[in-house]
Amino acid sequence: MRIAKVYGSHSKHECVMAGWLGQLLEDIPILRCASDFISSPVHVNDLSRVIAALIKNDCSGIYHVAGPEALSRFEMCQTLLNQLHRERSISTRLEAVSIDDFPTLEGRPKNVSMSTDKIKRDTGLEFRNLQSWCEELVNQALEEGADHSTA
């Protein structure tokens, strides 16, 4: 399996989405996101479903395990921000930058998206889109925050 970047729906997961959510909840003035780095992130629950289905169906070969959408990090963060706006007022402004503006030890390719057509064909599985897990992530974080404020 070639596995895309994996994300979860819990604000305590160490992933870029949870990091962005923390910054958005702090209502920082500007959040910089790469508009030229394209990936197809997959939800952790979809990853586990794929592993089970590939084993169950005795599949062999190379499979791309990825989400159903090829998105820039800017688009991903904008989706998260839009979902958060449905729940509360946030004044953070997103700034589109290049992935090259972030320091890394090595250069990064601009497009690491993958097609899941083969997995869909061989297992019949469908994958969660980003909007659905942004809703879950935001709701979980706000519920957790409410639990802490009443304790």
C-alpha cells in the first residue's frame, strides 16, 4: 500500500489539521498555508477499513490509500475554517503561500495526490471527504472545550 497523509477527527491528534484548528481557535491574525502543495489526505478510519477489505478480498498488488479529493493545504485549511465559522466567529485570515516558503531539510514535490480507483474497483469502498471530517473535528474540539470550561 502507498498511503497518503493520514488525518483523524480528534483535536489531540498530531496532524496538520489539528494544529490548524488549535491556531484558528486561538484566533491568530494570519495563518499561512501552501496553495501549491496538493495531496489527497485520507481519514484514519478509512485507512483501517481499506486494510481489512484488502485482506478480506485477498487483494494483491500496489494500492493507493488516499482520500477522494486532491486538495491544496490552503483548500484544506479553508474548509476547516469555513466549518469553524458555522460554529463561532473567527477573524483569522488565511494567507496563500508556496510550500517552498516553509523550511524543510529536503525539497518537496508540489503534487503528491493519488487515485483510489483501483481500491474502489476491488473492494467497493468509498472514502470520507474532507468536509465530513472537518465537521467531526470541529464538533469534537468545541465539545471538548465546553467540557473543560464547565469543569
